[in-house]
Amino acid sequence: LPETWGAPLVLLYLLLLRALVQVSHRQLLSQPSAAGPRDFSALRARGYLDNITAIGPRTVGSPENEVLAVNYLLEQIRAIERESTDAHKISVDVQRPTGSFSIDFLGGFTSYYANITNVVVKLEPRNGAEHAVLSNCHFDSVPNTPGASDDAVSCAVMLEILNTLSRSSEPLQHAIIFLFNGAEENILQASHGFITQHEWAKSIRAFINLEAAGVGGKELVFQTGPENPWLVQAYVVAAKHPFASVVAQEIFQSGIIPADTDFRIYRDFGNVPGIDLAFIENGYIYHTEYDTSDRISTDSIQRAGENILGVLKYLATSEKLAKSFEYRHGNVVFFDVLGFFVLAYPARVGTIMNYIAAAIAFLYLSKKILQPKTSASHNLKKFLTAFGLTLVGWVCTLVTVLLVAVFVSVIGQSLSWYTHFYVSVFLYGTAAAAKLIFVHTLAKKFFYKNMNEQYLGDTFFDASLMIWSVALAVITHVGLCSAFICTLWVAFPLLAKLMIQREFNQKGATMKFVMMYMLGMFIPYLYMMYLSWTVFEMFTPIMGRSGSEILPDVVLAGFIVVITVILSSYFINFIYLVKSTKTTLITLTTVFVVTLILVCSGVFFPYSSDAANPKPKRVFLQHTSRRFHDLDGNVVKSDSGIWINGFDYNGISHITPHVPEINDTIRTPCEEQAPFCGLPWILPVHFMFRLVKNWYLPAPEIFPRSPIHFRVLSKELMSWNSVRLSFEVSGPSHMSLYVRPHEGSVLSTWSLGDGMPVASLGGDYFVFYSRGLQATPWHFWVELMVPENHSDGIVSLAVAAHYFFGEDQRSPQLSAIQEKFPNWTFSSGWSCTYDLFVF
């Protein structure tokens, strides 16, 4: 093979695949059409969306969330009810539950909620229905954001689906319950209140949860089940524009993404199977002030509406819904093919297919090694050498690229690709490709000197096939449904090799061989490019909010190496078929070196304030007043300041030139004697942030108009070595409780969750509290087993109050510091207090 066209041909092949993937992603969005009275109308849904987001940020406990948003929803629901046909009956309920539960999310914590709000609508046949399917969205938002994508657009879609179905003259067989829940951002509280306490929850047999990890675009099915293949089949049949992947499900459920949805609550506390969908495009502005309704296209709303309407209608008329538990048998493999249709089959069928593919590959390889024309031991030795060299090349590539990523991070140029993704490809992609080619070029020149190129190419093809076959067998044995990817990389290359074996042996048939070879590899390469596109679309924005503990360049570089290794699997043999790789190596190395120099010089600024496509840096600021009490109740230490967290690895290095007072001289010290270092965490995410990347800028003490009130109600000796402490707390709508038993003491039980205390990472106990309007004071008790000698007390307990809205939210000092931040930042700020007590 001449290198002058060999390498460009491979590159052109990959670029063609990328273009096809890009086209397939774009075609997934349907064009909205003029909607009749019985059709889903994206324009009507957009009207709902605009009105919900016009209310502003809808934080739990705020009038915007508890009154304005609720009243708007009820007003629209009543209007829909007036226009509904006689075939349906609509019932509406406003639920305000109080409850508590523990969850292993974010290292483990306990949640308590009081008088939060759910708006629940039941659409059923005129004569009623025994069974129901649930559709869930949430209308609350995180503080300081309008929450258009997360999750007002889903509530708008649900309103329009309710409107569409209610106008139909066709009666449903089962009921559809629409839950507009008002406390999801408070870590799934409202869904827990509904599924564990509402009377209608008993009739639910399946659910669809509508969520967001980005702003608009396509909605991805990223969780199903558990173990209900019929639900996936319902989506396959009814969704007009499918976009689903079991790979996304297994990635999400692995816990490497720091997020969760109401799916967990319905699954774990309601024992109900369901489908979890989320918008994933443009996650850069998720949970920021830029999450506005104008950034969500009408096409996206129409597509989501048609999909969800189709699936809900299918489920509400399905015989299987009434007997859903009878169809709970095993997992299911599912994935869409470029958005055109979904392939889905039981995991046990996939297991059989996987093992058959692996067995055929092993038989093919065994036959080649044991062929009678040559020595089997000689063939085996050459094969194992190629197998080992392939693995060595992969490991060397990974180590080299990760070292580059660490170097870039250490010199302070992390996230240089955040706004310019192509930089990561030019930096880490070229480095990975060059290293792979270099390793095998050295092997060809010094280890395989004067050996037949055709034989070497054939051997390294077989080595790659062996690696994929082993991976297929192992991943299938582990039980991962994602093993179907390995099946693609075993079956199609083997089939292509068998088809072109004769062409390969014919003299002068090089071009024909290459073209047929690439054609045979078309399906696995196209699907891998399609899947990679989806993975990078989800993961790249997450690196901007993953905390200071994770090196984002290392994570992204690792992803790029994995993709490069996969895509190069069956092109490694080309290195042994070409006459020379010199030009390719020089080109790749030049691109890498130039990009590295530009990155090191700081040319590629990580963040962007572009109005059309902002990619902001996230910074959280809390104006905090702290008081530390001793065993006698005396204040032994107090301070006040603005606690600052940069939500990515870069900390505040880019902010200091704009706000000089925020610098390394004000790093946050850890109060070792206090739980969670004496800092007012709203959630137990302390493990995501190093204290060396926290800052505490001295500021005047704050005096909230609705301060926290904390008092001990009783101290009871329960048994020979057990003490129960009862407390009453009142304050703002959001509070955090931290508990640290002293040495020798053990927190044995409490009145929260299921009674069994759940410790967070680090050993302290964290309780998240929120309330709606007019909630009574919070009463709780803790019971500890204590040692005989406890002169220094038995437990430290701290309470933080968070003011997310209203007149107490911002102090003049907090507002002044936020005004200094550059326009490429999103700074979310609020006031809070922290009080530590010892008992």
C-alpha cells in the first residue's frame, strides 16, 4: 500500500462516517406541522413553557414555586378540563406531603421535607379505571435559574399531551396520571411524597419520567425497567423519533455521573417500572441563568411531544399494563440505529448471540493457528506476539496521552477545549494516533524486519479480532447489556475478512481489497462514531461542573484514547501493509506539537460569553455567618465571610485578575472539630471539592430577617448506655443538619428516614431539609449509645440555614462581589448561617 493515499483514505473514511453521524443527529428533530385540535401542538406547548419560565426561578418554598407556578398549572388544567370530551373524566388534586427517606446518592444522606407541593391530574375513562400509567415532570428549578429545560419544557409538553388526549373522542382503557411535582431539585422529595403517600399511587403500573441534562435537542431514553422488556417494546412501537441506548443506561447507573432522577424513587420506593428520558444537548448551560425558553427549539418540543404522547397512549390502551408484574423477566438490550428505529431484544437472547459470535471467532482463529501447512507452534507464537504488541501499543498510548493531560492540568491550562472541542481532538486525538502508529512502526522496522507484509497484516487483524472476542466473552459474562457493541466488532470484521480473503491473495487487487475491507467495516465504525458523538455530547459539559477533585483533561483524554483505540482496532494491520508511515507520523506529530504549544500559551480560553452559545464558568458564593458553641452553650468562635466554590478544576485562577480580592491568600481552613469542616454545605458534595480550592473572603456579619431557631426539647436516658436528644428547628425553606458522634459514641437510631442513620462519605451524618409554605417547626430526635466517660460531650450537631430567595437572599457585599465577576461566569449566590452545638 502506498502511504500517499493509504492514510488519507482512512481519514476520509472516518470523516465520511462523522458526516453521516452528524446528519443522522440533525434529522432526528422533526419539523413541526400545523396542528389540529387532536394533534400535539409544539406552538401551544411553547406558550405554556413561556408562561412558566416568565414566573422566574421557582425554588421550593418560594411564592414563585408554591403559589404562582401552582396557580398557573391549575388554571391551565381547568381550561383543558372545560374543553375535554365526554369520553374522559379529569380529576385534579393538590398534594402537600411531609416525609423523610434516606438515599445512597452523593455518598449517602437523609432527606426530610414538609408541606411541599404536587399538582396531580388523572385522566381516565368516564367509568373509571383500575390501573394507571404515570407521567412525571417537575416545575421547580434550582436557585437563580429560570429552569426552562430542567424541567419546565417537560411540564409544558405534559400539559399539551393532557390537552390533546382530553379532546379525543376515543376512550382510554387505563388512566393516565400526570404528576407536576414541585420539589425534584431538592433531591427527589416530591416524587417520594407522591409515590409513598398519595392514594392514586397504588394504581400505577408503569411510569415515564421527563428530565433534562441539557437544554433542548433530542430526548434520550437512558434508563428503563428494571427488568420489564415490554416497556422498551412499547417505546419501540410507539415512539415516532426514537433515541435510546442501553449503553447510556449502564453508564448512568454506574454512578460516574453525579446526578439522579425521580426514576430512582419510583423504582426503589414504589417498586414501579418505567422509562427515563432526558434532553442532553448543550449541557453547558444546564442549571444556569441561560436555561431560557428561547433556547429550546420548537422542533425539539414537537419531537418530544410526539414521542411521549405516542408511548403514553400506547401504554394506556395496552393489556400488559394491568398485568405488568407478570412481564417482569430479565433485562433488555436496546439501541437506536441512527435515530431511524430501535433494536431491542431480551438480554438472555443477547447473551446467546454474544457467545455464539465469540465461539465462531475463536474457532476461526484456532483453525488458522492449527492449519496443517505450517507449524502450529510457530503460528501460535507469532499470533501471541502480535496480540501482546497490540495490547502494549494500547497501554503505551494511554499512558502517553494521560501524561500530556496531567501536564496540561498542572500548568494551569485545564479545560482549554471546553469552548473549542476540536482542540481536544487535535491535542489528544493526534497524540493517541501518532503513538499507536509509532509503536507499530518500530515493531515493523526492528522486530518484524524483512517479514512478509501480507502475513503481518493478516496476523494483526487476527490479534484485534482475538482481543474483541475475549472482551465480548468477558463483558457478556459480567452481565452488561452493552456487550452488543463487542458483537458488532467481532461479527462484521470477521464476515468482511472471510468475504475478501480471496481478493487479498490476488496480485494487483490492493485498491479493491481496501474498498471492500472498509465497506465490510462500515456498520461497526458508523455505529461507534454515532455512539461516541452521543457520549461526548453528554460528558463534555459535565466536566465543567464535576468539582475540583477530578482532572477533566485526564477524563476527556482517556475517553479520546479509548475511542481512538477502538476505531484503530482493524486499521493497525494497515501499518504493516503500507510502505512507510513517515509522512503520517510527521503530520500527526506536527499537529500535536503546534496544538500543545498553543494550549500552553493560553490561546484557547476555556469559557465563553457568546450570547448565542454561552459556555460559562460556574461559581457558587455563600455569604456565611458562623457561630461555634461549646458544651455550655457559649460562643467560642464566630466569623463571617463569602464562601466561594469554583465548580471545575480551574478553581478561581481565571477570576482573580478580574476580582483581585479573591486570591490564594483567602483559602478556606478546615475546622477539624466540626462536621463537614464547619462549612455550610447545601448537599454532601464535599468529596468533590478540595478545601485548597475553596475560598473564604471576610465580610460583615449577616442578620437574616427570618433567622434560624434551634432548641433542645428533651434529653432522655433510654437505657444503661443510650441517650435520646429531641430537638425543634425552625427557619428558612432550606436547611442542612450535620451530626458527628464523638469518639466512643455511636448514633444508633433517629426519627428520620427509616430509623437507621446513613453516614455520608467521611463518617459524618447529613440531613437535607426543605419545606413549602406554612410548615410547622421541624421536630426530630437522635439516639446515641455513649461511653461511661463523656466529659467532652457525646455529639456535635450543626445546622445551616440557606436563603435562596426573598429579601434575605443577597447581602450588599454579596451583590457587590458578584457584579465584579466577568460575563463568562455564572455566579449563583445566596446567604446562609452555620451554628455548631455540642451536647
